[in-house]
Amino acid sequence: MQNTRIKILALFLILLAGSLGADFVQAAEPGSMPLTVDGKERVCLDCHHRANIQSNEGALASQALCFECHGREGLQRQGGQAAVSLRVTPESFAGNRHQVAACVACHVDVARSPHRTRVGAQCLSCHTVHGEGTAHDPHLRVSCQACHRQSSAVTLNRTTDRVVLSRLSDRGLPLSLADHRLPDTGDPEFCQRCHVPGNQVGAAAAVLPAKSLLCLPCHYAPIAVGHSLFWTALAVFGLGLLLTGIFWFSGSVQGEEKSFHRKLSLGSEAAWSALFSRQFWTILKTFFLDVLLQRRILQESVKRWSIHSLIYYAILLRFGLALFTHFAYFFKPGGALAYALIDKNHPFVALLNDLLGLFILLGLAAAVIQRFIVKPPHVVSEWKDNWALAIIGALVLVGFLLEGARILVTQIPAEKAAYSFVGYLLSLLFAVFPADWPATYVYFWYAHAILGALLVAYLPFGKLKHIFVTPLSLVSQAKKEE
């Protein structure tokens, strides 16, 4: 009997709760989800369920739910002195890659009450950040929507330190941010929404070429040659290597003195046989001690080794960082490590780059003093050495000027910019002079690129060709001693 009374009481409470719930639904405020569809009363699960948005059917069902409100004519909210449209139409998705993407896959925090986003569309929940080759720069301070929306009204939000879509047109009128059409990123004029003279978002005054493979010894750069300037430098570099190789094989190779083809064949055979024999460890030891650690220079003079190491190891470390960044981005482009390494404003990257650049300048200054002031007997002032020192020195100096102009133009906050301590100090100095720094930055960039291309083209012809010749000579000598 007692169980029967409990069941009757539970049934009564359920009916009472259902009645109250129906009254609450009927009393919902105007503008909420429609209570009927095609004359039929809606049930809770029409809205409050999780469709499989990874399938086309689930994604389209999710879109249909959002379009019930956001597809209405006249849906808007007040934006300052004028209304901003919140209407989204299926036509704005036609033909683009989001045509069958669920709205909540991007707007991850709107399926709640109150129905208002805090973080906006989260593009990186599906996509990864750009590498250096996609948009000529990772553009980590630029929101995805600022480029990948049809609207070209963008602004620099100083609170978040990001370039974002603007809510106002160039005439100060409110814009609808509900247009989901994607622009043609292949259009040459696409980047000019930011990269124009007089822009207010901290961009260079012109669209600059991408970095080149030739920049890799000092910078994270794409595996591509790029601009015609770099193609010219690569062609001259290749010609120099060819001439060096011809000179290398002009003597006797394995007893052969006449046939170049025979010399090349014997040299290749000897190299491969050495790699798969006990000589390999001798060669590896020689490479480690004499090439990487510069043992023979250290045995000659500690001072000379110190000067050489400031330049040599600084470049080697920057090259190593660039290669490691490539591996990190290739294997996990969305990872925190790759994201930090491709960010030139990250404290570790900024500090290391400026520190190593300063080491190169210190090494060059010491080399100049040694060569032109101290003049020890073993130093021979050849014009080829002087050209090498001049090109490297100018390259690094212009690189620092470029960094200072970049920090000033992009308006990086002091707490971030200070890690690039040399560039930051130069940016403070530049700020004193009322120059057109977005345009000056472009000139600095091309000057740095030209000097870099000149250095690459000069490598096989000047004294710097010892970078290639000396390791081969040391390894060859170790092989003979074995």
C-alpha cells in the first residue's frame, strides 16, 4: 500500500513539473527559438541534442538550427548609433570549404545561455597557423578573420595586440560581421587591405616577397627559392660550386690524371666505400673535432679560435634553430613548440636571435682590429677577406636596423619587444625621427635581402669557400692517414 502511495505521489509531481514547464515555455520572451515548426509544436530535443557534426548530415542539421534565427530578415542588434545585421544566409557559404561545416564547430561557445560568444570563431580548432611560406610570414598577431573574410575593414586592437576585423567602415559606419564569404587569397590585391601606405594596422607599406631557402642559414624560411633576386644568387652560387669542383678534380684522383669522368667515378667510389668501412668513424671523428669544434684553429691560437668561434658558432646555432623549427612545424604545426619557434616575437626566439647577431658583430669587430690594427705575422690582409668581412658585417647591421623598424612599425608592446634588446633600442631611437617608417621598413628589407643574396653568390668565389673546401680536405686527409 505504501509503495502505491509513493508511485501516485511521484506521478503527480511529474505531471505538475510538466505543466509548469509548459507554462514556462509558453512564457518565453519574444525573439527566442520558434515554439512551432510547420504548425507542429517543438520538443526539447529539437534544440538540446548534440548532432554528429563530423558528418555532413549532422553539420547541415546544426546549420539549419542556427539559420532558424540567423536567417531571418531584419535580425540585428544595436551597434553604437546604428543597427548591425546579424543575419547569416546559406548563400554566403556557397562554394567555400565551410559549406558543410557546423556553425558550432567554429563558434564553439555559443550553444549556451546567454546566447553570446566570448571568444569568437575559433579557426585553429580545425586549422593550423601559417608557416613562413604560405603568407610570406606566419602573421601570428593577425586574427584569421581579418584576412579570410570578404570585409576589408581591419583595425589594430591595442588591448589584445591583434589585428582584427573592424566593426566600423572607413566612414565610421557600423559593419555587419555576419558575412561568411571567403575572399580570393590568390588575388594580387588581396594583401593590400593592410599593406598599403598610411595603413593603421602596423603593416609594411608594400607587400614583400617571401623569404627564400637561401635565408635558412640564419632564419626560419620556406623550402623554396622565391624572388628572382634569390634565383640569380642561387645560379651564381651553383656556377661557383661547379668551378670549384672542376678545380678540385684538376689534379690526380686515385692515380688518374687525365679523364675527368674517371676521376669523378673513382672519387665517388672512394667516398661510398669509406662510409661503409672502419674509416667512417675516423672521418666522423675528424668532422666532429676539426670541423665542428675547430680543433686545429684552437691549436694554432686561442685568440684566433675565439674570434672565429663568435662568428662561426653564432651562424651555426641560428642555422640549427631554423632547421629545428622546420622539423617542429612539419611534424606538429599546431603544437605549442612550433607555434613558439615560428613567432619572431617569442621571448626565447627574440632574445636568442639578437644575442647571436650581436656575437657575430663582436667577432667581426675583433677580426677587423686583429687584421688592420694588431697585424700579427700570420694574418694576410687579402682583399677577398676584406670583402667577406664587409658583406657579413653589413648584412647583420642592416638586419638589426630592419628589426628596429619592424618593432616600431608593427607597434609591438614594450613588454614583448624588449626581448629583442638590440632591435628594441633601435626602435626607440627611430621613434625620435618623424620618418615614413612603414616605407623605410620596405627599403631595409630589400637591402637585407640583397646583401644576403650577395653573400650566397660570393661564397664559392671568395675566402669563404673554405666553408666547403676545408671540411673536404680534412676528411680526405683523415682518410689517407687511416
